[in-house]
Amino acid sequence: GADAEPDPPGRADPLAAAVADVDPADVVALSDVLDDPGPEMSAEGRVRVRRLAAEIAELRGHVGEGLLDLLHRVVATIGLDVELTATEAAVRARRQENVAAFLDVAADFTDPDGTTSLHAFLGFLRAAREHERGLDVTGPSGADAIALMTMHRSKGLEWEVVAVPNLSERVFPDVTVRDQWTTSPGVLPVPLRGDAADLPAFEVSDQKADLDAFAAEVRAYAEREERRLAYVAVTRAKSLLFASGHWWGPAQKRPRGASVFLAELAEHARGGGGRVDVWAPRPEEKSNPALATPRRFAWPIPYEPEPFARRVEAARDVLARLEAALTPPPLGVGVPADPTAPAGPPAPTPSRDAASAVLGGADPPGLTAAEGALLAELDREAELLLAEERAARVPQLDVPMPANLTASEIVRLQADPAAFARELVRPLPRQPVAAARRGSRFHAWVEELFDHRALIDADDLPGAQDAELTDDDLRSLQEAFLRTPYGSRRPAAIEEPFELPLAGRIVRGRIDAVYDLGGGRWEVIDWKTGQSPADELQLAVYRLAWARLRGVDPSAVDAAFLYVRTGAVVRPHLVTEDELAALLAPPAHPPTPPQPRA
């Protein structure tokens, strides 16, 4: 269509060349194929096109749903969730995290005009692609993951172990003087820049000596900037720093060697600040040996080498036992010592039956008791190997706790951890919340009553799950609220957003209302417009969050539910911060692997 984005160069160039001499009116679009596949398409292709057309037609009927509900429906309809679950274990979790991160972007999206329609979201994605090089890719969330990032991105972060590779000459530091305003008319002159005071100065001159001096000053400035960046990199490590360089890389023609930064680190290590494991001398080769060696790659990629090694070992064991069963017996077996004596029973002849006996567990004829015992031991080991292989085939997914949670997600985690884990692995579309949007009107009315206007979406409001509220109830709820003690009290905060660090994670949410009781004490109130019982855990999170926001002890913050319909104020016993942290902490024992099914 007219709004279609260009493909990456690797794909776009061949496609553009294929249709370069074709009239644009004759180029067949996918939408045309869905309507009429044409006679050239195979029978299997027609089946697939009809299936795709049916999926698109079904999804078009749900365009009016909420954005996040629609995206979950798309994932389920096209089978993306199933494909992710069936992916190799080595990449499954990362791909699921990418999809979850995209859904998080959709959940947080609100257009400047306050809409969350599909059209607005697609416009946002187009703008991100055109002007911001796409959406940000989140890093791995697991505690045992390796974070790969640039030195600039690492500023302000810290890890136990940090590796800084490629500290090689002409790589880092790189003091190459690129385009300067003195030689390139497309570069903004330094005197016109806002940071001119921090950059090398140059007085306009036609003397070559002045230009050379300016170029040297620019190189010195570039080296200082690279040294500042190197300082950022090496100070990210809490306990251990690895640094390395190389003489030969995969492609360059000249040897590089250690850069000045790696040499300085090596000198520091030799002086007692660490150790130098390897320091290779300058190579004798004049050309890069890597360029003369053909590169070979395994395909498909052996993602899980340990199970593959077990299969190879089991196969070798089976072949060895087959070979032993089919080997002819030594000469003389079954031949009587006295040639004149009557012949005994014929010697057993190796056969496939003997091999079957070996593999089946029965002792083949002609084995001694010791050989039979050894064979039985081999049988047991083979059964153990096969059982281990069967267990490895049973999919087991350890679901990591998300780094970011909402207060309602903590409630679901506490109520049913297994169901919450399934929800993380395979999010399902939620029930349409039209009634919940009407329920949020009560919260908006309370904001208007006290002149607090929060720029948030209706689904973000804590009362958005009071689905039984209808338009006819709104006036009665307003009147009921005004009869409560809180109807005439001005809150200190309404719909207060928070981000609470807890047990190494971030818990996000919004507090309905907070009242100043005086004397350094506060009261957190959660409106409940419905009849269903409220969860005390969520209120405990709100209390702790407000205590952190105000810098007071949680004991100085009271918390209660206000059931607006009845005016009842319920003050439950709330769990402590340590109990909340224990809920989010990882289990003390590893998960039990599932048993293989017969």
C-alpha cells in the first residue's frame, strides 16, 4: 500500500530489481493475492492463502477492541505463541521476552490526543522506525544473562564481571580525524556550536602550519574523549575485569597489536593489580592467516550440545553391542577333543536373533555367568541412558520472574503462582472491559471533585476492574461517596503513580488517594466501587510505596479500603516489607523436572 515501509537493503534490492521494468499497475500486491490467488499458484499455496485470508478477516472484525486485547488476539490467531514455545530452548526465552517487551510498549502507549487506537499505534511505530531507528531492544532480564552493550550505554551501570574486548591498535582508542569544519563544508563550524568552549579552537588562517597544529589538537582531543570512555568501561566491574586485544582479526590485512589502553592495563596487572594470562608476541606472518583458511560452520546450529553428546554415546553403545553379538566365535568352540568321539551339539552361530537377545535383555547362548552379569549391567546402563534421553525430550520451561511487576500482578502471583507463570509464558486476551471503563468514570469524577487531573488512560486506574459498575450506578455512587467521611476531605494525592524497588525488582502502580493525618502520619485509601472482596496484598504494596515516596517508616502510614456503595471502611492487617520481598524472592530449591510420560 501507500504506507508500506521499505524493506532492508538485503531484501529490497533483489525485489526492486525483479520489478524494475514492470508497470506498477501490473505488480501484484498481497491483498490482491488474498482475493484471487490466480491459476499459477499450487494447491498447497492456495490452501495457505485461504488460511491467511480467513485469519485476516477474523482479526479485522476485532479492530475496535482495546489495543492490547487486539494484539494478544493477533498473537493467538497467527500461532506466534505456539511457535515461540516450540523454539529451541537456547533462544526461546529471549524471543518470548522480545514479544513481551513489544506488548509492554503497546500497553504503555497513549497518543498525544489521548487515543489508543490501532491506527494511532501504527503511526507511532512508523515514526519510531523512520526517526528513532525502531523501538529500543531490551536487554536480557535473567540474572545469569550476559549483557552486551556499547561503552556509552554502560554508563551508570555496574556488574560483578565485565569483559572489554578489542583493545587493539587502531580500534580502541580510535583517534582518526574525520570530517572537520575546516575541510568539509557540511560540518558546522566550532564557533557556532553550543559546546564550542569544550572543543579545539581554531582561528581562521591560510597558513598550513596553523592547520596542522589544529589537526594535532583535534587528535589529542579525540584521544582524551576515548580515554574518558575507557574509564567508563573499566569502572563498570565490581569484582573482575577482563580485557583483551588481538594481532589478527577476521578480516584486516595488517596486524594490530595491543592498544595503549591494553598496554597500560597490562602494566597495572603486572604491578600487582591483577595478572596477564596471555601476551602473544608479534606474529611472523606478513598476511592474515585467517584470510587463507576456509571458514566452516555447522548447520543446523547445535543449540544443545549436552543432549546431542548423550545421543551419540547411546548410539555408540548400541553399535558396540551389536558388533559383539555378531562376531564369530573362536575356532574350536563346539568341536570335540577326540575326533573319533561322537559329535556334540553344533556350535551356536551368531545371528540377528543373538543381537536381538542382547538388545532385548535376554542372555544369548554361550555366555558365562560373569559375561551374563556384565551384559545385565550394560542393559541397565542403556535403560538409564534412554530414560535420561526421554526426560530431556519433555519440555520444561523455567519461567523467570519479570524485572518489572504491577501491584495487581503481585496479587495474582500470590494467589496462584502456577497460573501466573502460565500467564507470563502465554498471555491470553483479557475479557473486554467496556464496563470497567465506565467504572473508571467514578475515579475521574473524584479527581474533578478535588481538582486533581491525572493524564492517564482509563485502564490504568485502580478501579478499572470494577466491571459490574454501570452508567445508572454512577450517580448513586457519587452520592454514596459524599456521605462518607472522605467526601468532604481533600486528599493530599490522587492517582499517585509509583515505582517501588522491591527484592531486586520494580513494582509499578497507582494509589487511589492519600490523606495527611498530621503529625507525620498518612492514610492510604483504595476506592472499591464493586462488591467483590479486596486483596490485602495490593494495599500493602500501596502503603509501602507511599512510605518510600515520603521517606517515612511504613508504620507511619495507615491503609484502608473504602467500599463506596456501603460506606464501609475496612482496615485489614497488612504484610510487612520483608514478607512482600519474600514473595518476590526466587525459590530456595530448584524446580522439580517433569516426569516423562509413557
